[in-house]
Amino acid sequence: TTSSVDTFFCFPFKFYFQLSIEEDPNIPAIVQYFNTKGRYEEVNPYLKEDILFVNRSILQPASAECQQIHLSAIIRHGTRYPTTRKIKEIRQLYNTVLHNATGEDSWLHEILTKWTMWYTEDMDGRLVQKGVNDLKHLAIRMSKLFPSLISEEKLQGGVIKFTTSSKHRCVNSTLSFKAGLTELWDIRDKEFDHAVNDSLMRFFDECRRFVQEVDNNHSAIVEVDKFKQGPEMRRVQEKMANRLQVPHSLIKMTEAAFNLCAYEFAIKAVNSPWCQLFDEDDAKVMEYASDLREFWKRGHGYDINSKASCILFHDVFSRLNKAADEIKSGQQVSEAVTVQIGHADTLLPLLTLLGFFKDSDPLTSTNYATQAQRSFRTSRMLPYAANLLLVLYDCGGGDLRLQPLLNEKPVTFPGLTEQQASMPPYQDVKERYRELLQGCDFETECQLLKHPVEV
């Protein structure tokens, strides 16, 4: 069962992927399975040819009268270094391979004689230069896609607002996004403020029920643990041990090796010798293990995962409502654009709350084979710099419409008819989410239950 969103992503992507691998040996053959550690260019392959390319025809307004009046953008930070915990795992993996591997393959020889452990713990998830460029380029593309909203006049006029998580990778992504615009318009004599708001951009830390029942509750990811001990993962581990010619008991770090391949490519654009530890079948299993974790910890697995984002959901719709009310009363829109920069953990619960990427069957430890066509695939949903854009249009005569885009591609609000699909009336969208707009109170949803639900 695939959603319309998945269909949109899937087929052009696969076609281009097959071409790009044949043409470019510098791209890992498993590049499309890197989950949240994937490059934005793998989701939008045309950017490999021209990083600033946009196709405005994808917007397809309902009529020529439709004018863009407000844009809300929720954006994930750009490419980053591994966190300290991941760097420790990579070091452990490297030491294990260095002291135990005995294979004869050229790629292993390269690991043993040329590759150095260049990751240091002080990197701790910080934005890399590629991440700076991710956000600069995104800002320029958005200004080309929405020129009436993201313009020098609007920026200078103070009607483009910026909010960020307090994490350095998000603050630096925000600075990079702003730099993309100020460099584009050669603005040198003025700085533009941003607000730090963890209540909005790191709501998952402040939702006590989520923290207790899911985030800090290991039993919440029992399906992940079962899968990691199951036959699919065991085969991956055995193949990896055979490639390295080490005892199978030593190979407990398949995830670290897979992540290392992804980091090397995302950060340095190299097809690392570490990538040779996995073939496509292995990569599909590794991707599923990661998706399984995201599903149960941030996605559709538990209701509180998405309800934790109620505060951000209401913030977005309050600004859309304000812009709609201002237009209806003949006023100028006071906040033309809101750019909010957070994490994959910010974006995924909100997408889940809105109903995106919900398959007919939940992801479990035992249904890997039947989930091959699942729509819940973080490799496509949440690369570095992933973004959800909500564009409000005034089409005249009180006809307001809302268009959602994910990673610069139009998507359909789940539950709306095909006639409403591409740019539905704003009133229809509000009706679709009426229960959430009337309820979904962050304080109520996130308070600790007297008798916590067993998960």
C-alpha cells in the first residue's frame, strides 16, 4: 500500500538513481537507503546537475488570479557531523577492523592502510560546510520558487521571521539560510534577527509523557530489538564478518559501519571503502531497522509521538489564520514568511500528526518482506535540510487555498479528495483537521498519566 506521496517520490527517483549509479562510481551503490543521514540531492536528483534549479510549474495555482500571501516553512538543519555517541561507535568499529580483519580485498586494504579515524568527539553533531551550503542553496531556491514572498523588500521590511532550535547545528543552519538571502541580494549593512524557541522546535524534550512513555522507555522499541536479533539482520552481520574475515562474534557494529558509509558520503562526497561492507540487500535491511526505530519513537507507532507536536501544529495554523484574516479584512499580511529550523525529530512527528506516510499495516519486526513498498521511508522523507512548506494563496473573492510541499515537491493532504488535492481550499484543510484544531492541547496531551499506558 503506497500513498500518493510515495508514488510521487518513488518512480522518478528510482529511474534517476539507476542512471546516476552507472554514470558515477563516486556515488555509493547503496546511497538511496541512508535514512536521515542521506543527502538532499538524493531526494531531488536534478540538483546534482544544478543545485539552484527550481521548476515553478509544479505549483500549478488553481487560477491565474491566485497570489501567494503567506509561507510557513519547517526545515531540518543541514548536513552535520556525527554526535559524540556515534563517533565513539565509529572508533570502536575502526579498532575492531584494524586489529582483526584479514581479508584480501582492495577496499579493505584501503581501510587498513589509508583510512584514518578523523572524527573527533568535539565535532558532536555540528554543522559541516556541506550543511552551510544546504541551507544557503535552499534559501535561494525558495526565493526563486516564491519570489513575491521571499524577496529583498520583504526581508528588509521585517516580514520574514526566523525561529530556531537552540542546538548549534540549527542556529548555524538559520544563519546559513539568512546568509543565502543576504548574499543573493548583496545586503551588507544590516543583520536580521532570529528567535530561539525550544518549546516549538524541540517540543519532544518538553512533552513529559512522551519522554517517560517512549523516549526513555526501552520497551517502547521492542520491535526494533526483535528485528535486530532476527534472521534478516543476522544475515547482514554474517556477510559483513565474512567480508572482513573475522569471527562472527566480533561483528556487532553493522549500524556503525552503515552510518559511517553515509557520513563519509554526506560530509565529504566520497564513496568510502566502508561502503563495500554492504550490498543492496544489506542496505535495505539496515534502512528498515532505522525506519522501524523512527516509526516507534517518532512516527505512527504511538499516539503521543505525534501529539507531542500539537504546540507546533497550532503555531503553524495560528499564523495561517492570521494571514487569512488580514487578507479578508483588506490588510497587508504582517508576517509573509516564517522560517522555522529544527530537527528530523521536529518534522517527523508533525508529518505524522498531519497523517502523512501512514501505511495500512504498522512496521513490525516480522513484516520486513511485506513492507518493501511502504510509504514510511525516512530516506525519502527526512534527508538533511528536509522541509515542509505550507503556502497560502488568495485566489480572489474570498477563495483562500493552501498548498503543501515536502522537500520542494507538491504533496496531498491525507484524507482530501483528488479534486482538492494539489491546492485545496483553506477551509477544507481546516475542516480536515478540525478535531486537532479544536483539541490537541499540548499541556493536556503531554501531562504524565496517573497510570501510564503500557507500551
